[in-house]
Amino acid sequence: MTVTAVAPVEAGPRATGLRLWWRSAMIVWWRGNLRTIRFPGLVVSVAFFPLFFLIAYTGLFPSLTDIPTFPTDSFISWLLPFTLLQGAAFSGLGAGFSTGADIDSGFLDRLLMMPAHRSAILFGTILMALSRAIGIGVPVFVVGVAIGADVTGGVLGVVSLAVAVVGMSVISSCFALGVIYRAQDQRVAPLFQVVIFMTLFTSTAQVPLSISTGWLHAVARVNPVTNLLELSRQATLPDGWSWGTTWPGLLALAGCLAVLGTFAVVGLRRLTP
Amino acid sequence: MTATVIDELRRGGWWTSSRALAGRSIRGVLRQPQAFVPGLVFPLFFTAVNAAALDRARMLDGFPEVDSYLSFLLPATLIQGIMFSATTAGNDVALDIQNGFFDRLVSSPVSRLSLLLGRLAGIAIYGFGLAVVFTALLVAFGASVQAGVAGVVVLAVTSSLVAIAIGAFSMAIGFRKGSVEEVQGYFPIFFTLVFLSSAFFPPELTGGWFETIAGLNPVSWMVNGLRTLVIRGWEWQGALLALGTGAGLAAFLVGVAALGLRARLRQ
């Protein structure tokens, strides 16, 4: 796989500048896709939790919509966007796992020797995570709608959901890559899961702010994932799409991208073969 | 540690060897924080989140009368904690097979029974201790056990039985496959069993397919028995339901593990 992935750069016409950067990024991306195809277990493990939570929580909590102030009478409509964001977050963690394996096998050192700018490695890896997020998200969305989720937000609602999913995948990739570039050790991988689980579940993942109580209410109010969920839930909640709900989500997304993007870029820049 | 254990095994019968292997199992867990920390952190985290997120669900018609959602979740927290930790028994078996220690044990004059019982005894003690610690923590944060000390004892003994059951199942996989990854691959089974039960919400409020599946799930029988003791007070029926289900599962799965061990010894 390694040889196949690297060969096109060496064999093709000599590329320079932006073209070289783009081709290098595409090679990293394609290599990640090959890994996904050759190890379908990776996709199964990433897809398991979102699909499981979608089905189990839909069966478990339908009566929560009877609590006054719950914004919909369809629990699956409430849950589906969270499930998609969860899948996107796990796809980003996959980028961290894959890079950890490349560090252990020494392949990342070879990538660092590429003549293209290092950011091509980061971009290609994020793109690979994004491919997985979309590859998992589309079937989960279809299953969710098939088993009863309403799509009430029209085109703008669905676009908001897509933006949130893509954003979550990029954010979690940057986080996982920033950590693995610094630690350079696969054994930090469980840390990704702990942080992502805690960040996702201390938001409005299960119930809206008006229903959560105590410490969770306080944390969920300031957790940017809450804004991302509100952005994405415009696709499935009865209120539909509005700019007033969209801009806080976009702002949260931009803030997370700026912080975690910098975290990943600096980590990669400091990496020495 | 390994050489000391083998010396100890040479000196005694099945009791001595079981005791030595149980000690090794407990030391093995305590020396690997990555093996027991998730079993402590994740269940407590999910309990804290669910208690804060779902507390208002107590207002729903048909929800059992309970002073806090934390009390309602106590049995689920124990079972989740054990689910995360008890699979280490199977991981350790697989690891022993991979690194050759299992072959050394088999070639030493150690009782075959103790290969099974030693590790299960270790995980049972761990399950008992985990239940006591979790109960104390949840009580400190506002939960209560209406059945008092007797109720806590039943909670801890049932947890021990669950630890034996899950440990035995993971050991069966470990004996047959000899691979840590394969043992880990079966983890979603326990995850699914706990979520598709009455652990987090009363199934009678869910209706539909979930109520049917949860009603057939032995984890629900156990949780319902324990929950009776936690939220209502001492009832023999609840205690016997929890202990009986735990013992039944443990006995069945220890049998499955014994078959796995026999298959491994024949190889």
C-alpha cells in the first residue's frame, strides 16, 4: 500500500508549488481511503456508536418529548443531528488513530520528507476523515429519516446540518492530530475518546437547555457543541431555519476551527522526523 | 511476579493455586490504570450526565416514585462499571496465551480448575469492591439505598456475580481466540445488553419494541430487582430476583468458559 500510495508523485511529471502541494494532499487522502477500504473494521467501529445510539435512544426515550418545553414531539428528530455529529467526531478521531499508526510504523517520517509543504499532510488527513464522516453520515441520515425523523428545515436546514457535520469532523481531526503530533505515541489514543465523549455529552445532546438541570445546564450553556447542535437541528425541528440560530453556530464553529486548527498546525510544524 | 506465582503453585493444591492466580489477577488490574480507570470514569460520568439531563423525567406519568434520578441510576452505574472492567479477565487470558505464560502454567503441576477459578475470584473481588465504592460515591452525591446495609450487601454481591459472568464470557473468548483484539471486539455485546434494558429509563414508559426487548433482557431483571431495594426498601422478591439472575448468568457463563479452557488445553 505504501509503495502504491507514494509512486504517483515520483512517477508523474515534476510538479512544483501549489500543484505539488495539492497532489501530495490527494495522495495522503487517497492512502487513507485505501486503508478504510482494506480494513472495513475501521468503518464498522466508527459507525457502530452513532447507529447504536440512534436506535437505542429512540427506543429508550420517546416519552421525554412529553416533558413541557421539549421542542418537538418526535425524539428521533431531536436525536438524529446529534448522532450525525457524533459520527463526524469519531471520524476525526480515526484520523488521529491512523496517524498514530503511521508514526509507529515510521511512515509519517517518510511523508515528512516529501518535497511539498507539510500542511499537505494535514489537509489530506483531514480530508480522509471527512470522507469517512460523509460515508457514515449519509447512510445514518437515510436510516434516521426512514425510521421517522422529520426534515422540516428545508434546503437551508439541511445545508446547516451538513455544515455542522463537516465542521465537527474537521474540528475533531485537528484536535486528535494536534495531540498525536505532540505525543508521537499511539497509546494516547484513548484520550481522544474520553475528551470527545465528554465534550459531546455535556451539551444539549440528550435534552434541551430548558430541561437539563444543575451542573449540566451550566456546562451545556457554554459548550460550543450546544451551538453546533442548534445549527444542525434546524434541519429536523419544527421551528425550521433562522439566521438567529445559525450565526451562533457558525461563530462557535469558526472559533473552534481557529483554536484547534492552530493547535494541529503548530504540532505538525514542530514535528521532526 | 510470574516466577513467584509459579513457585507458589508448585507448593500447593487447587486452593493455593486459585488463591495465587486470584492475587495475580487483582495485582494485574491494579498495575494497569488503563484497564480500570475507564471502568471508574465512564460510568460515573454517564451517571452524572444522565442524572442532570433526565431528572425532570421523574415528572412523567408512570415514572416510579424516587427521590432523585441518581438513586434510579445506581444499579445501572454498578453494572456499567463492571462491564467496563470485567473484560480485563479475558484480555489477561489472551495476553498470557500470547506471551507464553499460559503454556508455562499448563506445563506446571497446577490444578486446571484454578486456571479458571483463580482469575474469576480476582474479578469477583474487584466487582464487590467497585460496587461498594460506587454506592458510597453516589450516596455522597444524594442517592439513597432504602433497604439499608442489607440492600448494599445485595448490590455488592450481585455486582460480584455480574463480574464473574462478564469475566467468564470474556475468558471463554480469550481461551478460544487467544487474542486481546478479539476479546475487545466482543465488548459491544455487553454495551448493547445494558442499553437495551431498564437500566436508564423505565421500559414501561417507552412502549413498542424497546419495552418488549427490555422485558426479555436478563440485565433488566437484575436491575429491576436491585432498583426495588434502592428506591422502595427491603423486599425479598427484589433481592432474590437480582441474586438469582446474577447467579444463573454466572453459572451458565462459567460453564462456557470451562468449555473454552478445555478446548484450549486440547490444542
